[in-house]
Amino acid sequence: MIAGRFFDGTSSVGAPAHLTLGADGIARLHGLPVRIEAPADALKFSERVGSIPRRVTFPDGGVFETRDNDAIDEARETLGLKGGKAWLHRLESRWNVVLGSLATVVLLSVAFVQWGVPAIANQVAQVMPVQADRAIGIGTLDAFDRTLFEPSKLPAKRRTELSKEFADMTSPLGDGHQYQLEFRNSESIGANAFALPSGIVVMTDDLVKLAKSDEEIIAVLAHEIGHVRGRHALRQLLQAAGISALAVALLGDVSSISGILSGAPALLHAKHSRDFEREADAFARQWLREHDIDETKFDAILCRMTKTAGQSETEAIDYFSSHPPTDERVRCSPASDK
Amino acid sequence: MNETTIDAVGLAASSSAPVARLNVPFEFRATGGEYFRIWIVNLLLTIVTLGIYSAWAKVRRLRYFYGSTLLDGHSFEYHGKPLAILKGRLVVFAVYVVFLVVTEMWPLAVLLMIPIVIFAVPWIIVKARLFQMRMTSYRNLRFNFHGTYGGAMSAFVGWYFLVILTLGIIFPMWVRRQVAYILGNTAFGTTQFRFVTGNGRFFAFCYATMGLGILVYGAFFVLLFQAGLMNPQNNPDMAPGDLAKLIGLAGLCKLLLIAMAGVSVVGYYQAALANASFGGIEIGQTRVISKLRASSLIWIQVTNLLGLVFTLGLFYPWAKVRVMRYHLENTSLDTAGGIGEFTASAGSATDPLGEELGDFFDMDFGL
């Protein structure tokens, strides 16, 4: 006898009832004013989930509802009824299975963020046209011009020289990017250069002054070209989208956490950003070797930039830094100051 | 057990004797530990099946939560079929891929998409709500939804343009229209809900939220302006760590305070919206009472946030259960007739052919 309540499906009034599943294979409800019975294999049993009540649906639509999940499972077993996905509930009730699942999910997620997301982003970037890169960078330079930069104070002749060097570097690349070199003066940024996804490379006056030879400037430009050519901005965006999607897939729909979910890519932004810096470094070194320029020029200018920026070379690395520590990227020798 | 008393009241009401009104609270029996086990096994199976199991996972999750929600000693039940949900998701995915490809090849096609989206959104809302309601039952009686496409078009799209025309002043009326459309067209068995909350209440809490929101945003921009724009020592491509360097520890604390204030404003809005929405439902002789307190909801959300951060997300099942428990246990029914008075429309709960057809057409869009 399994105690529960019967709802006939025509109104919300229920009545207490008892269910028996006889050895003759007939299910009977007792304690009701009408006689209700049906062959046990014509009944529909709801799947067992947690400790929620179980529903047994009769062929005419009536439902017997009970909290006695174990009794239902026992009766089903005695009658040899198959299905019902009881194995799922068994998985969910065993803590060793649960902990194993947990470990697997964590491992798979970490591996996915570490290798899967960058690889997928790279693949997707390759099928996207170069115009996509340009769309990302629209307006960025204007915004910086309003806030950080003032016009360059370098002599026009010097700028023309360097622009020509830059054109010589980029024209054989033929990768569809519209490379363009821009000069700006900035008190606050100091000696620095950066690339916009559109192919515009910006160099500060301080950097030009800091360089001891044009080859050093070329080394920095090669690094920035590496960013554009590697399509790092686009891949960064795609990776952020991928990680957001993963976070939402895992942690779903608690409205109060949507805030941190959108922050998840930011946490990993720095790690991926460092990977991109390494990639651009590798591109610069490769380019310098191919053009018979001394690779140490790159080390020299980078070391000097770090020094003038007033950072210690062996920064106790904050996990969030967007660049790898300088001493990992280059070997700074006293000679580089000469 | 109070269920017998309720049924007695139900019988008394049907014999038309005057009865005192009774308060019947919702009860939520889910626990974080139990949901954690369901959640993690769901996750693993979803990952190893490359996402296909997610439809089955959704059904299990919803069945657990509906089944843990009790009213008058009886639980709700979710009847959604995983295959219907999977089909819906595949359609959504296919449409999304087509959209991506088309806009990639002809960027101007986005302009053509806008009218398509405008006409599709109300249809999706009606279908999703219909599926959701028909797949929900209580005491073996299904919920239903009678909203029309035209009604959804007016409530969601028409009013949107009215809001723009009036420069956003009547935004609260738009919110009310949507809630009234969704809830007022819902039915339990043959009994349709009525939505009775007036515009005044929506104006009050929407405008209060807007005022608080402006204050929080203002504080945020003042902080950014003081620290970020005045003193840019760093690369333009800024990572979070660089930001920390930029504004210092004091600035970081202020930022955290502002973030907390932002979470609080959201919590206030959610509590007020729930009270005005669910508290405005009348079903026959029964009224829904919703008494969420903003401070309690905010406390739950802030502690959830901390829990999630410090457990790297593992706190999720507990966080979810806490929020749902707070919502449900502060909602109750104020009833005169008892809960036994509702009846099914002919065949709606039991017609198996209707159910199969429903599964085919009523795809769940995961809204």
C-alpha cells in the first residue's frame, strides 16, 4: 500500500488514496468513491528527481501523487517494469559520482579556457574578412586624440623618413591590412607604441627620441605589426565571447550573478593578452632575423622603455598585468644602455 | 496537516456559506545540497554530449524546482519534453547561424533584419509563454495562456514606440503593460488570471529606481574621471590590473562600494517589480500576496555574489535555491474559496493527441 493523493484531472480537488501494484500486474487505487484500476504497464511513472513527489498517471488522465519514492521504485522492480531513467537518480544520489563529476567538469572547463577557446577564436578569425578588424578599431584613435595625445612635435622630415621605413616593412606583407604609421606626443604615456586593429600603428615622440638607431624603432614597429597581422584584437574579442558563453552555460540564470559572468572574460583577458604579446615578440624577432637586423636591438629598446617607465624589471608580477614581465621577454644587459 | 482544512474550506465555499479568508503560503523544499548533485551530473552529461543533453538537463532542473514548490501541501509539476526543447534550441541555433552568415556576406542586410525581428519577437513571446504554461500543472490541472499575437505586438512593440515618442516618460506604463499581458492572459485550468495593479505603483518604483541608478552612475563617473582620465599613466589597452594600479587601494574600495550600491538598486527593482506583478494577480476568489523586502533580497544577492566569487562558482546551486526560496516563501495566496474550486477545460489536461501536437508546435525557446 502506497499512500498518496489522487487528482482526476477535471478539477483541482484531490482525494487521499492508496495505490497497490498487485502480483497480477494490475494497479488499483483504494479509498476512493469510484473504482480506479489499470494494467501496471499502462501507467506512466514520472522520473525520480531529488525528493520531489512522484506522479503515477493513469490511462484516463488521473494522477496519483505520492512522496513515497522508494515504495514506487520497489513496486516497479517487483513487477519488472523497465525504463524510468532510475540510473540518473542513482548517479545523483552518490557523492563519489558527484565529486568525480565535479572534478571532471572543472578539469574540462580549465582545459577549454586554456586551449579550446584560443584555438576556436583563431579558427573563427581566419574565416572572418579583414574588414572585421577595421570595424573594431573605428573611433579609437579619435578618442585617444581627445584624451591622451597631442600632435607630434617631431620634425616633418624625420616623420617622413620613418613612415617610408614603415611602408617598406608593410607593403610586401600583402595580408589585406591597411597599415599606416601615426606620430603623437604624449606627456602621460611616455615612450610607447601601440597598434590598432585597423592597421594604424601609433608611436610617441618619446619613443623615437629614446631609440638609439632606426633599427631599434623598426624592431618595435615589427612587434606592433605582429599584433595587427596576428589579428589579436579580433581574437581577443572572440575569446571574450567564448568565455562569456561558457560561463553562462555553466552558471546559467541566477540574475544576481549576471554581473560577475560578464566580468569573467576580463579576468582572463590579461592572460590571453600576455599570450598575444609573446606572439608579437616572436613575430618581431623572426622578422628581424629574416631581414638581417640584429635581434638584440629589440631587447635593447624594450629594456630602455621599461626603465624609463620606472618599473622594476623583475616586477612581482600581478596576475592581472597585460604584458609579460620584461625579464621574461628579453635579456637586459648593461650594454643595452649604451 | 493544513491541506485537509483547506479542502474543507473549499467544500464550504461551494455550498455558498460565508467563510473567512485564509492565507495559504508557498513552501519551497529544494536544498542546495540536493540541487548541487543534480546540477553537477547535468553539467557533466551536457559536456560529454557536446551540449545535446542540456535539453534533458533543463527538464530535470525544472522538474526538481517545480516539484519542490509546494502550495497547500501539493507540488507543481513540469511536463516539458526534452526533445521539444532540443528541437527549439536547434531552430534557434540554425536561425542564429543564418543571421551570422547573411550579415557577414551582406552587412546591409541587418537593416532588413530589423522588421523581421520586430515581427518575430511577439510570436516568440507568445509561443514560449504558451509552452511554459501548458507544461506546468498543479494538482493535475494544467496552466494555460490565452495571449494573442496582436496583444503581444501591442504590449511589447507598439508600446515601445510610444515610449520613444514620449521620451521615456511613460516607461513604467510599458513595464505594466508587459506584465499585465503575460500574467493577465495566464489561466489555471479554465480560470483566467486577472491583473489588477494600477499604473501608479509602477510609476513610483520605476522612477525611484531611475533616480537611484542615476546617483550610482554619477558616483561611478566621478570616480573614473578623478582617477582614470586625469591621470592616465598606463597603456591605452587597459587590463583590470592596470586599473587597480591607476586608482589605488582607496579607489578600489570606492569602486567596490559603488558596485554594491549598483547591486542594491537592482535588488530594489526586482523586489518592487515582483511585488507589483505577482501581488496584482487575482484568480477567481483568490488573490496573490507578494511581500518581498528589498533589503532581504539585496542581502541574499550580495552574499550570493561573495559565495560565488570565493568558491569560484561552486556555490551556484545554493545561490539559486536561496533566491528562489526567498521569492516563494514571501508569496502566498489569500483565498476565500479554497484551492479545490478550479476546474479543467474540456480535455486540456488529458488529451494525449493535443499534448503531442503541442510538443511539435510549442517549441521552447529557452526564454
